[in-house]
Amino acid sequence: MNSGQYHRRPQMESLHSGYQHSESPSPSTRSTRQMATFNGPSRMQSGQQYIVDLSTTPAMHPDDYSLAISTAMPQSSAIWSTPNQAPMNFDDQTVNDYYGYSSAVASNEPEGSFLRGIEFSEIPRSWTPYDPSILYESNLAVESLGPSVYMIHHDDDDMHRLSDRSTLGFDALENSQRFSRLSISRSPKLQNHSTITDHLAIPNASHFKPPPCEDSDGGGRSSREMTATDPDDHSAEEPYAKLIHRALMSVPSHSMVLQEIYQWFRDNTMKGNADNKGWMNSIRHNLSMNAAFKKTERKIAGDETKKSTEWVLEDFAIKDGVQSTTRYRKGTGAKKFVKSDNPTPSRQSSGRKGGISARQTKLQRQRIREERSDSRRGIQKHDTHQSQFLQHTLNQRMQRLSSPSTPPSHENMPSMNPYFLPKAEQLEVPYEDMCGLEVVQGVYLDDGPVFTSNHDGLPGY
DNA sequence: CAGAATAAACAGC
DNA sequence: GCTGTTTATTCTG
């Protein structure tokens, strides 16, 4: 395989070479708007075209490759499809009930309206909203955005518009995690650009700890990571599984071939710039071992004999994020590996190298933390106020969760995913209280998760 | 002890 | 040689 063929900078993917600009009536709004159209990327079928509403981004620069997506999506068929799955209809409650992920993947709207009216196959692989406020307004999942999203140019009006969102009060805080994730997903390669969080004056969401039920990892560690206290060094903080997850989330299809993942790492992480190829091995290891990633084959258009192997995010991973690869080994569940009494010297050596590297990583993180703590002392007083504000908000959330008049929403429901249930100590509210769940045991098989309840032998949900 | 990084053996193509 | 899977080891929190 020619690895070079995948060497595209993700920031450049947003605009296909077929980009054109025109004045045309919007088919969705029937009003005359300034529109840009462009053909899709290579994997789109020929003839498919994109419509971008520039009216929402009056200050788009020609050399800014970020795009605006119209908020006036046609409300037609509700199709959720990924290239590797049969289309899933949001309105089909039976489908959503099984996995419980789909509608909440994309939207907080009860009916789950993420990308209603457009099919994923029509979306460029680096679909990139230009204005983060669009995400805010349309409840799009920020997690679906890659680092390339955060390249925004310096435009005072836009910045003021963003800053204005900081005054939205509770609603703004409700969505603070989205902004938080924006900040933590910031690409280190884009440090020379303005970033959303650089200008967001919302009670600085990047310092907030997300509610536990929304913690993608479900563990305390990740709370530290996901709060993005140090947005610049997150790539050094995040484990491979999460980085891979981010890579796949950066494209609308949530799928990449291995070489694309490699390239994403080169472009967006420090790991990908290492001299050796150990990081590639680690990526492959994580892809293989983590149930969040599924290998699929897709025939290459034009040549039915050739197939490309793509790695796709599982539905639950799209919604919930990934969990540790170590804890969760495909097919074997929590298989315990038997240590051999006489490990080969080569294995010993490998393990030692891994340990040494882990220690170096830790020291590096310590240095970075120390440097940043020095530079941040001036804002600590502000942080204290933010923490109190956050605690108040979280209390409100938890009250709503436990209120009998407020049934748990999809958003707050723990998903049934093959990572099993999060540890009890990680939950401030027991799952049973939140969702009426019984004690559930699960086994993940190749065909998917299988759960049993503690009575009647019926599924536990 | 769980999680993470790392290396390497091995098989298939 | 690349890809994918699996096993093993060490170190950290």
C-alpha cells in the first residue's frame, strides 16, 4: 500500500478541490442567500454536492478552509447512517431502545434531530462547521468535530458573538461541557491560531469538571484529562484510545483507514512525531483491543476486487467515548492473562522499555504542569468563583435527575455498551436510581453486547 | 490493582 | 513490508 496517498492535512480536507461559490436560492429556506457549493471528497459519489450557507458566516475568509453549515436543514427524512451500517431511523424507537445511543449521539432534542435530512454519505469526511455557535444552536455533538474545526480566524464580530454566549447563564453552563470539549480537543498543531476557548468568556468551561454521568471515561482520571486544565498539553495527556477516538470523531463518517489515523496522529499529536514507529504499533494495538473500534471492509469504488479496511467507531463509542483498552479486551471481556513463570528476555525487555517510557511521560507531564501552574496563578481567584457556580449547577442537574416528575432522558441515561457499567464509586447517583436498572451483568461477544438481568433471565433493560 | 505504554511474536496478504 | 491480533512486561497513580 502506498502510504503516501493518505497524506492529506486534515485542515485542508474541509474544502474539496471542487469548491465553488455562487449566489443561489437556498432550497431549504427559499430565500436568496449567499451559498457556496462544493463537491464532496473522494469518497463521495460523483454528482453529490454540498450546500453551505454563508449567511451565517459573514466574515468567512477565502483562505480559511473552515466552512459554515446551514442551520436551516430540511426537515425531511430522519436518517442516521454510517458507511458501515444499515441506515438507522431515529423515529424507530425499537432501534434506539436497543442501544440507547443514537438519538443522544447527536442531539438533546427529544426526537433526536441531528443532521436530519442529510445522509452521512453526503457529508464530506471533514465536515467542518465554521462557527461554533452553530453547534451550540443546533445541539450538534461537539465530539464529532476534529481539531481542524477549531481553526477560526480573527474576526472581532465573531468573537464578540461568541463572547456574548457567555452571558446566557444557565443554558450556557448547561452546554459548558461542549465548550470544554472544544478546548480539550484543540490541536497542538494549531496553536498559532485563535481558538474558541481563547475567546470564550463563559465561566471558563475549560476549568469545569463535567458531571460524572457524562464523563466519557467514567473514571476520575479522565475527568482531569477532559477538563482540559491544560489544553495545550492534552495530547501528551490523552491515551491512545482517546486520541484514536478523537481522530475518528473528526470525520463525519467516524471511520478512517489506518494510514489516515497515522496521519491524524502526525498532524495532531506529539506521539505521531516520534522517531520510532512504536506509536504505530500502539495505535494498531489499541484499534485491535478496544471494542470501541470496529474493523470494516469497504469495496473501493470502481474496482470491486479491491477492498479497503476501515476502522469505525461503534455507536456507543460515538455517544459515550472510549474507555480503556486495557480494561476491555475484545471478545474476551475481562479475560485474565496468565503470567508465565519464565517470561522470555525479549518480553522482559519490552516491558521495561514501556515502563521507562511511561516514567518519562510522567516527568514530562509534571514539568508541563509546573510551568503552567506558574503562569496561571493570576486567575486562581476567578477559578474559585467558577467552581462554586459549577457546583450549584451540578446540584441542579442532579436534582432534576432524581426528580420523579422528570423521567431520565437519553442524555442522562447510562448507555448499555460493552464496556459494562461504570464503577459504582464513580457515580454520584446510582444507576438504579437514575434509570430503574436492575443489577446487570454483561458479556461482550463479537456480535455485540449480551446482558442478562438478575431475574427472569430477561434482558436487564 | 487498573490503566497505560511499549515491544514483540505471529499470521495473513 | 504492512496490517491486525495477541501476549507480555513494566511503570504509575
